[in-house]
Amino acid sequence: MEVATAASWPTLRALPSPATTPVVASGLAAELAYALGGPFHFLLPDAFTANLVAMQDALTQAGVDGFVYYAKKANKAAVFVERAAAGGAGVDVASVAELREALGHGVRGEHLMVTGPAKDPALLRLAVTHSATIAVDALDELDRVISLALTGRVRPARVLLRVLPGTQPHSRFGMNEGELTTALKRCLQAGDAIRMEGFSFHLSGYDLQPRADLAARLVDLCLTARLQGLEAGRISIGGGLPVSYTDADSWQTFLAAQRPAHYHARKTFRTGDFYPYHSPVSGADALAALLASHPENTDSTLAALIGDAGIELLLEPGRALLDQAGATVFRVQGVKDRDSYRIVTVDGTSLSLSEQWFNSEYLPDPQLIPQDQPAPAPAGVFPASVGAATCLESDMLTWRKIAFPHPPCVGDLLLYPNTAGYQMDSNESPFHDLPLPPKVVIDRIDRPRPRWRLDRHFT
């Protein structure tokens, strides 16, 4: 097969991961692939802890009283819940199973945030019983919470009222102004049965300014609710802190160079459908930038507005806490030549790389890990797309023809970097009765030989 020239082939190199390199260099990735007999995810909890500490530091440095909830939907693994609990954070849950998992792995009930749309009655009952904060999404849900609190009479139900974003009026989350007015009245009528702690919102997208503007609106709503006699001392701005997977030059160069010929079957994607794989600020730096921003029609920073009002800021990051906290490994089990490129088939499915199922593509280049010393290769690159071990034409882990530095061979490993945030398991399914890839927790990467264990996820 003809060898392509490196200069003509678009790549998207992921930012280096200091934690992933020792896993590969020590041979542990290869040994785990052999021992587990299939694809697997490995988790790097120290990266999660570092991200959490950085966010807590950003709140402290901005002079903001705040609390971080880990959005569990971003990854099911128990180790991240355990690290959240150990690090003085809470967990954001949206199902009975998630709530039980969080409690079972050490999170106190009062450190749970219960979100999601119309919630299962069993979830609401557990939330009230364990003093979790409930982001109430609708009037009928508020009525159910009040009824549970009045019936139990053990402790008040803790609620935030979720606000419909003015910038996203068609969102299915939150209450409009009329509904909020009614909700405040019902909270007052419920008396001691309800502890109305403030307001929250669910906002799609990663732009910081709309999030700052809406947060400032919640501050005003808290001040108004206090005048009515409600507590209203907390606001939640949700998640939406961006993660940067690559540098600015690589991202812009990739977007400018890529075209249908660079994808298997000339697959096309709209640029706007891609996750923004580069962000000028990300994670804790994005939080700091958000707090330092000036909401619309104000002369103060968001941090100053929150501090002056004596409000506690709550946030629910998922992907941003999981940045560099894991990767996914597949074994090559077949290679075939096509016109000017190869199709590599691996021992898993794209259901374990969830971006592929949102009319998009997970773009960071996978790392090819040879299992036999490769023979000297001609200069250039060896483009190959990556398919899955299923009978579906559309089941491609990577439609893009990856510019590998040498030809992929059967038995080689492909490591997809930085997949802990949403990629690993939000879409996983045992299709074809294939087992779900296990999650392996790896720590002590400072040693020549890192340590590992299987994750303790209950369900």
C-alpha cells in the first residue's frame, strides 16, 4: 500500500498525559490487555483529585464560598465517587442507583445534589430521607416533595428551584417566571416542611458569559426570595466547564485541513457538531475566568456579586473533573487494505467511545502500541480508520483515517486518550453479548511499576 506523506495528513495530537505515559512505558497496558482478554478502560484517580483541588482553590482565591459536586453521570466508576468524598466534595445524581452508589461509597446524604427532569418518586423519597438537595424542575415535582416532607415530618426537604434559561427558552429544564412565582408561594405555604435554599439552572454549551449572566440573575432571585422570608442562600450554575484536549494551533490546523477524503467512506461531519477540543481556558482556569467575568449590565465581577450577597456558589462539573483521569485500550484483531488506507478492526465497539453516537467523532488521535518490534518503515505515515467487532456498517470507532507512524498489525494495542469524561460508558451496551470493558484503577504511577485494581462499582 502506498505510504502517505505526513505533511498532507491532518492529525489531532492530544495534550500529553503525564499519568498515561508510565502505564504504557511499564508494559502494564499490554499485560492488562492480555490478562483481561479484551478492551478495558483504565482510571487515574490522582488526576481527578488534582482537578478537584484546583477547582476548590479557584473558589478560595476568588473569595467565593463554594461547594463542588461531581456529576456522576460523566463516569460510573466508584473510585471517582470515593475521591470526591475524600476530597470534601459532593456528588450530583439523577437516579436511585446513582444515589445508592454515592451513599455506599462514602458520600454523606447532605452532600448529594439530585438533578434530572421529572424524578422518580423513589428517588425523591430517598433524597428527602437523606437530606439531599433537590433541584426541583417543575411545580408538580415541588408538590410531591412537599407532600413527602409533610408526611415524613423528620426533617425539612432541601430544594433549589430550577430556572428556565432566558437564552434557551426551548429547554426542557426549569420553570418560567410565572411558575417560579407560584413555586415561591408554595414554599412559603409549606412552612418548616420545606427549606428553600435558592435557585439553579441547566445550561447547555461551554460559553462562560451566558453562564455568568444567568448566575447573576439567580443572585437577584435569591435577594427577592429573602424579602419574602425564604432562606435562598445558594445558587447552582451546573457544569459546562470546558476541557481542552489539544492545543490551539493543532485544533485550528485540523479544522482547516480536514475534508471528506480524510474519512472512511468519505463520511462528513459538520464542524459545529464536534466538541470544541481546544478551549482558551479550561477546568479550574475556566472557573476562575467565570468568577472574574462581569455579568451583563453590572459593574462588578460575578465573584463580587456572589460575595456581597452572602451566597454560596454550587457547581456540578463532570468532564472537567475527569480531565486526564483515564484512557481506553483496544486490541487490533484484523487489518485490511483499501485504496490508499487501511481498515483496522478492534476487539470492542464504538459504544465504548460515546462521542461516535452523537453524530460526531472523538477526534484525539489514538496511540498505537506495537506488541512486536516493528520492522523499519518507509518515511511517512500509514493512514487507517478504526472499525468495531460488530455487524454494523456504522460501528466505527474512528471514521477519520488516522496517520499512524507505522502500519497497525494484529495484536497491537490502540490507546484512546482522555476518555474518562463521558466517553467510556455513557453509551456502553453488551451488543452481540460482548462483555462491557472492565474499569481498572491505576495509582502509584510515580513507581517504576504502577499499581492497579478493578473498580468497585456495585451495579
